Amino acid sequence: MPSLPTASNTARSNGRSRLGLLLIKPSQYDDDGYVIQWWRSYIVTNALAVVSSLFRDAADRQALGPDVAIETRLIDEVVQIVRPAELKRWLADFDYAAVLLVAVQTSQFPRALAIGSDFRAAGFPVIVGGVHVSGTYAMTPNWEAGFAGVQEAGVSLFAGELEPHVDELLTDIVNGTVKPFYNHLAANADLGTAPRQRATHDLAARTFDRYYGLEIGRGCPFVCSFCTIINFHGRVMRHRTLADIEAYLRECAAGDGRTILITDDNFARSPIWRDVCAIFTRLRQELGVDWDVSIQVDALAVRIDGFVEACQEAGVKRIFLGMESVRADNLKAAGKGQNKVHQLRDMVMTWRRAGVIIYAGMIVGLPNDTPERIAEDVRVLQDEIPVDILSPFLYTPLPGSADHKRMVAEGVEMDADLNRYETVHTVIDHPLMSRPVWQQLYWDTWSMFYTWPYLRTTIARGLKYGLLMTALRSTYVCSFTAASFEKVHSGNSGAFRFRDRSSRRAGFPTEPAIPHAIRQLARNGWILARIGARLLFAYGLELFLRWERSRGRLDRYLGEEPSAGPMPEPDGLKQGTIAAE
């Protein structure tokens, strides 16, 4: 763990009081009660960086006056073990101190309460915020399971965006008047005047590709019924200033950062997408940075004049498409009206011709899903709407979504364990499948998509269209291995899993140290050997296909290239007829 900041000694010698803020982004528990943690994560925790920037700004402008110095310490529990005893000693060295559990999602809420109760028992104020608190209070404030355990833990809750209320919270901490609940849902932050995001190099260094997150704006104009974002950040698109965005990117480049994840829910709908792309392009030319940018967009983004070309020029090499389903009945049920089934094929091929890796989200368990339909949908996503990387999610009524609000109102029976609300576990009943069948279908979806023949096809397509091959190979292999070996979603995974026996969930036994260590070494060794062998096979396959390309024979490995024009729905494809949307 890092040592105390040197600024603390300076503040003490100057006679200033010191406020210490411990910012923790909690992880969640696995099925065996261990916190899900990795040596390196695959995706950056940008929300922690954004929140820390607010307190860095407060320290710079002396928000509590010239006599109080503000210092922060960040912990991303996905890649760092929380050591309560050491952290309590760190906090006790300050005149004032508090623990903030930030960006807490529903599945992380039980873990957040476990961490918070420990620090509360030691007398430190603890404030929990994030999408779970905000979404639940906004949509279903009387849902008992949503805030179960809060009173026992003794923590405070913060609902809403923090930016306009930083000084209020800091003042309450120093005065010892932290409130049990902060409700700031009425109005969202003006990002144009909010403190700018600062590059957090330590967090980036703990990711596998040295990922930096970039929040350009918040909000989404669409009304997907399963989404929590629109009921927290709203449907009005808000954005940061171009000057702040450029300053942040320059900081990233100075820290050897070139892999950028734009965290906006829908970059294509940002009113400044063109200007942001221009900044990336200009900095690439000025600084010589070969950006590797990832964005999330909707299916209709390709129809925005100049959007694909601007992204290509800016260095966008990966996109995530919330496809959810390839069937009109399911899309209608999910409120995903912007996705038109007959347009999906042309949309995917437009991005592929631009040299962009296509990640697609797919929801398993929408109302009309069955094992047979899902199997056919996977085939369509390989052959007819050929995506490179599939990210299946098990349908989950997340607190804060319209679906969850409706189910609470209707009295639908839902799982009371919030730790399971991470989109890989069933938490409700399905109208057409039993829970065990549905659960197994979810894991089978990964196996149906990530096959060796489709890996060959994907690599061949990547070579033909100039995709970023290192990312394509590693993501294909590691996405499947995370699901098959660790039973976690690839978005929550990383490299080299470790299980800390001291932070195991209450109700599970603490294993003896030596047998536990032996088991973990054996398990990790077996998994690493399997992953290493698959990565070597994928690399060898790429070398072979490069050789075949040099001999003019790459086309034989591409599969049947999708034709242009409108496409039918899967059932129509299977029967050789055009199905009406």
C-alpha cells in the first residue's frame, strides 16, 4: 500500500488542520463468498477517478479555508485488497477523517455495507453513494431489500450527483454533522462548470492495457426499460468543456496513456462528438499518440453524417453496441425501439469496414427467449450480423430501472440478495423457462458463441479489415475464459484472480492459511496454463492466416460474407423467407 502523502507533514508544520478522505470503489462477492479481485483489471474504474478529481479540486481551491488541508487516498477493490487495520491507522493520523464508498452498484452494495460497518465501528463517518442508492431512491424508495442492512451498518447514504454538493459534504465531515441521508436527486450537475477530470495514473497502471477513462458527458435520450442511467443521470445530454477534455487527454498522453475508454452511455448522441473527435485527431498528429479509443454507441449512430469517419480518424478502434437482441418482439419488450432488426447487418458492416472491433451486448432472458431462439440468435450474430466480441448479460431488473419499478409495483418475487444483481445470476422467474434452465442457458450462450471455428473466422475478418489484432485475439480468449473458468462476466474480470481469506463474506468460514494458499496456487496455475495455451493457439492461428493471406487464400476462412441490404429476422432467415419486423 502507498505511504502517507508527503503533503501531510507540510500541512502539520504550517499549523494547518488535516482532513483525510479514504475513497473506496468496492467490488462484490462471488458465489463462494470471496471478494472478486484481480492482479490487473481489464476495464478502468473511471467513476473513482472522477470523484477523486472533485476532492483534488476542493483541496486546490481550499474549499474549507486556508487552515484545513485536504488529502485523499484511493482504493479500487477490484485490484486492491482493503486492509481495515492499516487504513484505520492512516485515517487516525488526521484531525478529521471520513470514508466514502463511491460509485456503488447494486451487486456491490452488500460489500460496501460490510466495509462501511467496520469503519463505523471504529468511529469514522462513512458515506455510500452511487447508482444503486440514487436509482433505488429515485424509482423505488420503499423497496425494503434495496436498503436492507443500512441501519445496522450505521452508514450514511448519498443520492444524486456529487459535483454541486462537495463543499456541503466536506463541511459536515469537519463539523461532525454528517447526515444519515443526502437527497440531491432534484437537479443534476452542470458539467460545463464542474471541476474537470484529472488523469489518475495509479488507477490506469492497475489495468491490463493501462486504460484511462474519459467522461465527456452524462445522460442518454433513449428510454430502454432495463436501463438505470436515464433515471439517475437523466435523458438530457450534458457535457464537459472542450478545453477540459483536451487538458485531460494531454495529461493521459504525458503519463504514456493511449488506451482511452469514453464512458458516456452513448457517445454518438453527445452534441460535441465532432469536436471531441477533432481533439483526438489533432493531438494524435501533434503528440504522435496512436490512440486506441473505445466508445459506446447506439445502432443508428452509423446514420449520423460523418460520424463513423470522424471516429476512425480520431483513433476509435473498438465500439460497444447495445444490440440486446436480434428479434423485434424482444426489442419492443425492452423499449429498444431505436434498434431496427433489418438495419443491424449494414450497421455492423459499416463499422467493420472502418477497421473497428465490434463488441455487442446481448440480453439472455428477455420475455420471448427460449433455448432454441437463443441458439439461433447466436448463429445470426456470427453469420448474418457478424460481431467480433459478444457480451451476454442475463436479464436483470436492476434497481433504478423502469422494469424494476414495474415489478416492485406488481409484487413480482425478486431475489433479496443484492449481490446477485450483477447480470450473471437469475433473480426473478422467466415466463418460458425454469430458473435452472435459464441460468444454464446463460453460460451456454458464451460457449455457443466463443468456438474455435468462429475464432478462426474472427481473426480472418480482422486481418481483412485491418482490426487491432492484439486486442481482438486477447479479448476473444479472455472473455470466454472469464465466463467459463471463473463464472464472472468479462466486464468484471481481469488477469490473475486472487481470493483474500480475511475479507470473505459473513456466514462463510475463514479457511486455514496454508491449505487456502495451496488451493489458490493450484487453481490459478491451472487457469493460467489454459489461458496461455489458448492465447498461443490464437496467435499461431493468426500467423497461419497471415501466411494464407500472402498466398491470396484468406477468403476461404472468412465464412459467407453478409450481403448488403435489409435482412430478415432469425426465424425468417432459417426458413429462407423475409420476416416482417
